[in-house]
Amino acid sequence: MTTPAPYGARASSPANVRGRGRPRSILALALVTLALVSIAIFAAAGGWWTPWASRYIQGVDVSWHQGAIDWRTLAADDVAFAYIKATEGADHVDPRFAFNWEHAGAAGLYRGAYHFFTLCQPGARQASNFIAVVPRVDGALPPAIDLEHMGPCREGPTMTDVIAEARIFMDRLEAHYGVRPIIYTTREFHDAHLRELQGERFWIRSIATPPNFRQNDWIIWQHHNRGHRRGVSGPVDLNAFRGDAAALAMFASSARPPT
């Protein structure tokens, strides 16, 4: 039974009730949307999520800067592969390479090694440094040459033909490991030195947004430089592999088996 409205009062019709409820619904929807956007921004800024990269297989790259890594915990946090710094220049060896290499493999991750290439030493000497440190193992990712050092050199001149020296480095590694290295680079270094380089595979640094150069040549995209993953106590670089699980397995099996 409906209770009559007091004398002189206007009874509320169902339409009026619905009308009063609509602003509340709109407000609630706006608050939910704002909350979701805020969470997304926080996750992206905090290094937990990069929207455009989330559809790809995820990996990390590490060096001694990350300190002690719990590799099994890291492998369980949506990480399928890792590139590990091995060497730099003609004589430097990353002090955590051996540990990281062994334990990344034990954790079941696809692993690869990278060399930080400087413009201060010949490519041949830098290749010898890398080959002396990085073992040739079955199932490893192709070696990577990190081309981002813009100079200047503390001692001696900066190399003038970067492409020629980088090719010497890559040719020697290819002869030893049986697979062509990939090239990690930034937009700044690429535009300064690598515009004329053709026929190589790239690992592109492009924070938060997909690479806007070498669009047809990149196979790995570094999308965050201060990401967070369990097993690493501080920030870590996050990477996306351009392919599915089968493609990643093929990418990792392209090297010459050890003898």
C-alpha cells in the first residue's frame, strides 16, 4: 500500500525518483573511472605496468647495479628472459656476471649476455674481452652489443667509424657463438652513428612508448628503466620480446651448440 502524500505536498513519481538517482550513478561511475586511471598511472610510473608493452613476453636486463638478485623469485614474477651484463670496453668484467649467469639459468630463464661497447677501444679488443668471459652454452639468447656510449674518452681519441668497429665486434662474436649479435641502442646514439647501418636486429630503448624508429628491425623493446619486480631490491630495466613463446624459444636456440 502506498502512503498518501501530506496535504499540499507533491507526490514523487517513479520518473522523479529515477531522475534523482541518475546524478548519483554518474558520480559513482566517475569516481570508479578516476580510481582506475589513478591505479594505472601509479602502476606505470612505479614500474609495474607499461600498457603498450603488456601484450609482449616480458624480460629484464641487469648488471652489478641491481646487487644480489633472487632469481627464482624474479622468474616467478612474469619474467621469461634476462640479458646480463658481462663486459665493458677492452678489459672490464661485470663483477656479478658469473653469479647472475649461473643462477638465471638455474631459475629456468632464457638468458643472454651483453657487452657495453665504448668508443675508446677497437672493436676487436672488446670482442676478445667478451669471448673470454661469456661461455658458449646451448639455449642462450644471442649476444647483445650495447651501443649508447657517446664519449668522450678519458684517454686517447674517440673512434671515428663506429659502424666499422661495431661490425668487427659483431663479426667476431658471430664466428665464435654461431649467431649474429643484436644491437641495443638509444635514439640519440642511433641518430648520431647508426643511421646507415642495415641488415641487423635491434633492441631499442624507448621508455613507456613503442619504438618510433627501426620499427621493422626491433626484436626487443626496453620500455622501462626504473621498473620493479620481485626478487630485485631496487629498480630494474624492463623489456618486451616481440613474439610469442615459440618465437622466444627459437630466438634462444639459434646459437651454435657448445663443443
